[in-house]
Amino acid sequence: MKATHSFKSGGPSFAAGQSISKPPSQVERFVDRWFYRAAMVGAVLVLVLIALILWEIGGKAVPAIRDYGLAFLTKTSWNVQKQDFGILPQIWGTLYSSFLALAIGGLVGIVLAIFLTQDFLPSRVALVFRTIIEMLAAIPSVVFGLWGIFVVIPAIRPAADWLHSHFPWIPFFSSSLSGPGMMPAVLVLAIMILPTVAAISQDALHLVPFKIKEAAYGMGTTHWEAILKVLVPTAATGIFSALVLGFGRALGETMALAMLIGNSNQITLSLFSPANTLASLMASNFPEAAEVERRALMYAALVLLAITLIVNVLGTAILTRTTRRLAEK
Amino acid sequence: MTDIPHRPNMGSLSGMVPDLRRNIFEPRALWNVILTGAAWIIAIIAAIPLASVLYMLFVTGGARLNWETLTELPTAGFEMGGGIGNAILGTIVMVAIASLFSIPIGILAAIFLAELAPASPIATATRFVSKVLTGFPSILAGVFSYAAVVVIMGTYSAVAGGVALAILMLPTVILTAEEAMKMVPRRMKDAALGMGCTKAQSVWLVTLPTALPSIMTGVILAVARVAGESAPLLFTALFSNYWLRNLTEPTASLSILIFNFSSMPFDNQIELAWTASLVLVLIVLTFNILSRLLGRPKV
């Protein structure tokens, strides 16, 4: 408070030849040192937290790792009575649903990012679409799950039935949609990662220097030639990191999937049969699990942690590097 | 244009000036139109889910939105009526606990990152970890809180739920607060230092007050994000059909209520789930709009 005080009353004192500036007192130096330490503790706590997370989840998974070993990753049954646990179907379901969702949500997200950054729309209309994307991001996962159960599943059932009855030999349509299943889960997941992809891609496209766009138009390109041959390739690494981080989000998404995917431990290409993911296995089994199953679930949590950490570290590293490189230009 | 209209005035020049207008039926121009059309269609398709969600929320959820629903306890099974009062209270309490943990730590860390030692190894590591944590699966925050709080306390509790939510809030608070403090003009901080302020005084008296609106934006965004979270509460706060009496017992929350009721065979519970969704979305959107209003650049 001292600084503010002297600043306010300091006006007239200039005339007297006094300066309002003065070296910090002993007390102020002391406070400063402790302030620095407190802030450092805050920063260090974040590092401690991530270490603690790895330690706690890793530590709790150790008994299961000792019991089941690496076979846990390749076995397909989840049988509590026989204490026979394997998570291959969940790993498959996690990757399959995330890739499909990325294919849909990623494409739409990138197109929206191009649409919003490349002068297609008057700024007011662009604001409407931007608001829509931000509101999609704000809607909780569990609400999307509820909407999926009561809107998406009934809405896609006719199409799913038609595809199954006419093309049952195509592996994607080899079973009928009896309720929850891969397809509704993927659609909702795609909607949920769309805002992530769109936001980061927009940033990447904004970072492309204006002179590059001008140069392309100057050469006589059409609007889309400039976008597809010049702007998107220039922003490619940024857009790639958007896809990686969107994929990371899809991998860890829990509630909407737990409500929509059907929680059935099977490996299938069919889009209409129920499946399971690592996160929804935990969501649906953990609350009522006994000690033995809980240990196996901790192992599954560790696997999910490892997969998502790798994907997120990769995405963040690419993004940090490209942002730095483009900012230098 | 295939046929250039004859312009007598241009004389001999007409042969040298290229025609700069583009023929719309030229393949590359046609592609341009097709792709623009496709982009429009995709953008409009992307708007459909939001419209559908909002429609369902206001029509189905709005039907039961009344004082009784907001203040009463949920009923069991076949009984009609009931409300979501305890879930609203539980969500608010747990978000408050999460804020209590994450905001002070987050802002302290952000001060270190933005002002005190931006290039130090600790700051670089913290910044990177925060960015990685923004994509951290929320259910793993629940697993961590289960292992670190529930197992040690021996009971599911609001505190355990709050801790799990705090982990999810922390990165947003740190990263947005750091950005906010970096936006404070350098000359203001230098002026304070030049007058003999210590670094602590310049942060406390100049940087923080100036950056406060933007910091608040980040905090409110973080609150909005975790208010809707359910995965981390599944096995930390669990659920309860009764009012919250203390912080060390299982606690209801809106998101878990939606999850539990969505799979019940009773219409009454499904209706309550929709109303709870509407209330939850309204809470989240209110916080989002609040942060937008606060975050409007003023300088």
C-alpha cells in the first residue's frame, strides 16, 4: 500500500526537490523474498501434482500388474468371478471410436475453421457460428449422453436398420442397432471434439502471415486454391496438432460413451453393435467393484493414462513448436 | 469470358490487356463454387446438434422447471414428483471446494510463470505440464482422487469430489492467468520497479489489479468447465438421495443425477434428468457469458 500512498501525495513534493522513488526497505526485501518463494511453491505444486497422479495411479496398479502381467493387454474377457481380466476389447473400442469420431469431427472442425477464418462470412454471421461452436464446447458430456439416448439413437435407427438389411455382408453393418452401440457413441463423440479441433485450427490459420495469402491471390489463384494449396499446407502442423489434441480428448471422454456405447466387451468392426472403451469400463464398473476388480481397474486406468499422456504430450509439443516458429516469421 | 465484347475506344490496347474476369464455368472456378457450397452445408449441419440439444432441453426439461423441482429431494422408483434440490446444492458446494484449492495455487503459479521467472526450468516445466493437463481425461482425475482422498478418508465425500474437480480447474486457471498478466503493458511494471518497488510490490499493486478482469475470465471459464463434469465425481462423491449435512459424506450432484436417472425405466426420473440437464446447462452458460462480459478488452 505504501507505493500507492506516496504516488498520490507525491505530486507537490516534486517542487521541493524530493523524489518519490526510494530503494526498498529491509522489510520490503524480506516480503519480496517470501513472495517469490510462495509463487515458486505454487508452480512446483503443479509438478508435484502430476508426479503424485502418476505415483498414485501407478502405485495402485502395481498389484494387478504383478498378478496379470502383460497378458492383461491382450486378453479379451472381463470376468470377476474367475478373476480373469483383460482389456483388449476396451483398448480396441477406445481407439476405434476415437478414430471414427476424429474422422467426422476432425473434418467438420477443420472445414469450420477454414470457413470462419478465410473471409467467407460477414463478421456478424461468423460470430453466430463461433458462438455455436463455443456453446457446443460448453455443454456437459452427460447432457450429450442423455441427448444421445433419447434423440440420436431413435434418429439413426431407420438408417441403421436399412443398411443392415441391405448390406449385411459389409463388416461395418454386420449387426443391427438394438439400442446403444458404436455409431451413436461415435456421432456424439465427433460433436464433442469438434470445438477443440475447430478452435486450435482457427488459431493455426490465423498465424499464417497475411502476405502469404496476398501472394497466392496475386498469382491468380481462386479462393479455394489459395486455401487448399497455400494456407492449409502452411498451417498444416498446427492443424495436425489440433487433430492430435482432439484425438486425445476423444480417448479420455467418459460419460457420453458410458451412456451410449453399450458396455459390451467385444471386438467388432460393426458400427451398430455395442462395444466398450477404457474410460466407460471404469465409469460403469468402478463404483460397484470389489477389491479384486478395483485393482484390475487401476491397471486399466494406468493404460488409459499412458495412452492419453503420450497423445497429449505429442500434440502439445507439436503445437508449442509450430506456434513459436510461425510467430518468429 | 470467352467472347470479349468489342470496345472501340481501346484501340490497339485491347489485344494486350488480359481479361481479369473469371468465367464461372471454367473448371477451377466451378470447383471454387462447389467447395464453398459444401463448406456452407457442413457448417449448417454442425449447427443442427446444438439446435436439437437446446430444443430438447427447453421443451422436455422446461416442462418440469418449477420451484418444487428445484427445492425438493429426488423420489425413489414409482413415486411421482420430487426434485433435484440436493443435487444443485451438491454441485455448488463441490465446485466451491474445487475453487478454494485451485484458484490460489493456480494464480500463485501463474505469477511465477508470467512475472517472477518466466524462462526458468521450473516455469517451463509447469507451463508444459499445465498444457498437457488440459487434455487430461476427467475420469483419471476421479481415479486419482479416489486413490489419494477416498481410500485415506475411508469414505466417499464432497471433499474428494472437490479435489478431483480442482485438478481439472487448475490448468485453465494457470494458463489464462499467465496470459492475462503477460498482457499488462511492460512499461507499467517497469515504472513500478523504477520507483523502487520490489518485484512483489509491482506484481501485487500493478500487475494483479490491472490483469484482474482477465484473470476472472479464466477462473469463471474453469468453473463453468468443471460444473458440468461428471466422470470425476462417479466414485469420489458418489450420489446421495438426501440433503448434504457435512462435507465428509457421499454427495449428490446434478451431473451424476442425470447419469443415474437416464438409465431408469421410470418417466418421472427421465423428466427430472432433463430438467437437471437444463439447470446444469443454464449454470454453465451463465458462467460462460459472465466470463465473456468480464473478458471484453478494455485497454
